[in-house]
Amino acid sequence: MEIRKLTESDYEQVLEQYTALDALHAEARPDYFVLREKEETYPREAYLQNLANSEVLQLGAFDGERLAGVVRATLWNESGMVKGLKTVCLDDIYILPAYRRRGIAAKLFAEVESWAREQGAVRLDVYTWEFNKGAIAMYKAMGMTPQQYVFEKKL
């Protein structure tokens, strides 16, 4: 498995993974997420802008030519109300079902963590939904701890 930065030529495979991630969210929380058209899940222009942005890391895990998983992380130069506190937000991570439980997510996570340290970040944050038990377990296994809770009451 090769972990490398994504390129423009990887876009179609990346879009497939973001479409699957989008569908996962829409299925679990149709009250919150709307299933979008494929091209709207991660527009090419946004993808290319992120590739050119030094404060965004986009990596892929490749099995030969096949993209098995993706991760995107963003450097924040401010954290909430604290100016000058650099953090990295792990925006998205997705592994194709056929490639899960092979340590790919852990490898991508480790690359993000290393990049975050290189950027001078003091913390790595990730936001996930309560329904995503697998992701929650994985983040805890990576040494992450809950920072805050957001509660809701459906009316």
C-alpha cells in the first residue's frame, strides 16, 4: 500500500470515495444531510484549490492504481476564540469497504499527525457523528479523546 499526496489525475477516484461518504451521511441522518449529485459532493474546482493550498493535506492510500482510501486535513491558524493557536482538523477520512481493517486508516492518520506536527500545530481535531461508531472507536484507538459534546433535541 502506497501513501502519497493526491494529484489532479486522482480526482475521479477521489470523487467516488466522497460520493460514498456523502451517501453514508445521508443514509444515517436524512434529517440533516441531503444526498447530492455526484459532482456536488466534492467539486473539481474545490479539489484543485485544495491541492494548491499549502494549508491543506490531501493523501491517498493506493493499492497499485486503485485508490483504497483518502484523507483530507486542514491547518487552522486560530482555534475558536484563541488566536495564534495552530490546530489541524482532520476533515475527512474514508476507506473503501473492501480495504477496511487492514491498518490503512491508521497509516493515513499517522501521516496527518506527522504533517500537523511539522506545521507547528498543538492539537489534531476531528469531528464525527454519533452514528459513526466505527470512526469513534478508531479515533479513540489513535489516542484521541472527546473534547466536547453537541446535543440535540428533535422537535
